[in-house]
Amino acid sequence: MNPSHCRDRLEQALARIADPKGEGSRACLTVYTEPARAAAAAADARAHAGISLGPLDGVIVSIKDLFDVAGEPTRAGSKILAEEAAPAKADAVIVRRLRAAGAVIVAKTNMTEFAFSGIGANPHFGTPGNPRGRARVPGGSSAGAPVSVADGMCDIAIGTDTGGSVRIPAALCGLVGFKPSRQRVPTEGALPLSYTLDSIGPIGRSVTDCAKADAIMAGEDFAPLEPIPLAGLRFGVVEGLPLDRLDDTVATAFAAALQRLDGAGVRITRETLSLLDDMGEVNAMGGISPAEACAIHRDRVRRRAGDIDPNVLARIERGCAITAADYVEMVRERTKLVRAMDARLASLDAVVMPTTSIVAPTIAEVADTKVFAVRNAAVLRNTALVNFFDLCAISLPLDASPPVGLMLVARNGRDRRLLRIATAAARLFGA
């Protein structure tokens, strides 16, 4: 990715967004044409003078529709918020950091309403077609993000990940998606779904692109990633739930990936994690994110339920049925399980599993609410483990059609090391 001649590259991106035959109108809900041109001209002037603000200077970036931009309402894919939300008083922290680093913010990207599903469908603003097969969903909730990257509307897209909303769309669209340790990137100015589980991460074409964006958003200096040699690393393959009911394309691609890792000298061990059963018991009380989503949106549900995506509404209403006592118990039990999982993973360099258990469903099949619920559970199942146990993870594309993602998972705070391992793995897979 060459940030020089940013203005030329921006004009190409804007043309792709505006192309009536493309997905621009569905992928990008707000286009910052003139501010982006000004930012691109400034980036080119700096480059001409031999000045650089860092690795994102002159890089074209899209941001998810739930980040505050000063002076405009934060819509979060919602018709209600588009009509009712007061203009944001200030940019979200990550938006300020991206701008200060010279990133050219081109657009706000479409998303599942309130970020509450892994499918990526939006009945209010349209569902962007998957870049690897337009009849399929892009994955969610950061639905426009992968389309904006894959279709050349930007270089890097910024999304949020509460149960997989960065890694799922990356996997289903054949891109790289990184979910950092939750505390790394400040969430101020991002409309919440779950105060406990929300994290902010990038989608890009490479591990390096994601690492650059992550460093800037975390307020760190970016240092080039030295790949950690794979030979001798210990990867755990978790038996049971993460490998349950994989569709054939996913199962085949995952088995081939394990074979290549084995061939590269990775020590692959089969792991049984009884903690996943404990997680199941906690979530059987209703789940943390539904309860917190109810706290955030119950007034809107009370007043304007008919204007909310029915698939999202059903999940919020289930959250409103959770008692305060059950919510408190879930949060306390999760805290214990997070500590236990951290200790359990101490001997492994990474845990490896398919990012999603299925490939992207078609837009037509998820029009049925019953099918939607089943497919949504299937795409969220593996990624949501990472948020529950407060880990970090990256999804790498495997050679498969439709696309399949391979997820590498590491302990909280091991982000940099995970990115170095992922750099080596991506080279192995030609990603």
C-alpha cells in the first residue's frame, strides 16, 4: 500500500463509492468527499516536503457508522437514531487519533442496526453484497467495512467487535480482521452495544495494515512486525464446540490449514477446554451483551419497536427479560472464568480454530427470521468465545471459495506477539 499520490488514489476510491453498478450506496452511508480531499492534499504536501506523520499518513480509511464525528448524528445503522440522535459534540477518540496520524477518512460504513448480529443485513439502508459473491451477506455487524476494503473504496476499515463483528466479516469476505485485547483501544465516542465486551479493530488486506491501524488507535508507535518463526510454536486446536457442525467448505479448508502448519513445524496439540462448558452455563442465563443492549436501547424499544430491525429487536427484548440478579451473577462468574482461561492458555502460543463454522449465507436465505437466527448463531459461535474470555484474536483468509477464515487466538495483552505469529502464518498461507 503506497500512501504517495494520495489525492489520485482518493479520487479512484470516491469513483468506486459513487459507481451506480457497485456497492457504494449500500456500503458507505456517509461519504466525506471534501474533507477527504483536503486531508489527501495535505498528505501529498507533507510527502512532497519529506514529512511523514507515521504509517497511516495518506492511507484511506473508512469508519463504522457507530463512531462519533463532530457535528453529525451517530446513526449506528438505525433509522431511529438517524432521525433522533443529537449531533455529536466531538470526534470519537479513535477518529481523532486516525486524523492526527494523517489518515484520510473517506466514509462511514453500513452496519447491522445497533451492531447486534453477525450476519450484516440492514433493512433500513440495504445490505451490501459480499465482494466474493454479491448474492451472499458480507457478515456483520461491521457489514460495509469489508466491502469498502475489498472493493477499493479505502485501504483499511475500522469496525467494532463485541462477539465477532470485525473477524466475521473479514472471514466471510476473504480479508484479515484483528480484534485486540479489549482495553487496548478506547471506546469513548463509539455507540456501545455491550460496555463489558465491546472492542475496536481494523479490517485490511494484510496483517501489517491491521497492525498499523491498531497501533495508531491504541496510541502506540508502530514498529515493523518481525514474523516469529512457526517451527516449534505450540498451537492448540480446541476439541468440541469450536469444531462442531462445520460446513464442508470450512472443514476442508481448516484441515488443510492444520496440515500446512504441521508441515511448517508447528506443534499442534488437541485441547479439551472444560471452561467452554462453564461459559455455556453462564450464557444460559441470557448473556451479558443482550442485558447491556437492553439497558442502552430499552427506551427506543418502548417508543419505536416497529422501527427496529425485527432480528435485532428480538435479541434486545430477550435481554430485557434477564433479571438484575442473573446479570450480576453472569458478570461475576465471567470474571472468574476469564482468569481461569488465562491460566489454562499459558502453555500455548496460540489457539487455532475456524473463524466461523459456516461460509457466508445468501441474502435471500436470511430473509427468513428463523433461518437468520440459526445462521447468526453459527457465524458468532467461535468468535464470541474470544470476547467472553477477554482474549485477542485475528482472522486470516484461507484459500477457499466461498471464503473461509482461520482464527488465531492469544491471551489478553499478547497482541503484538499474536500479530508477529499471524505475519508468519499469513506468509505460509499466501494471505
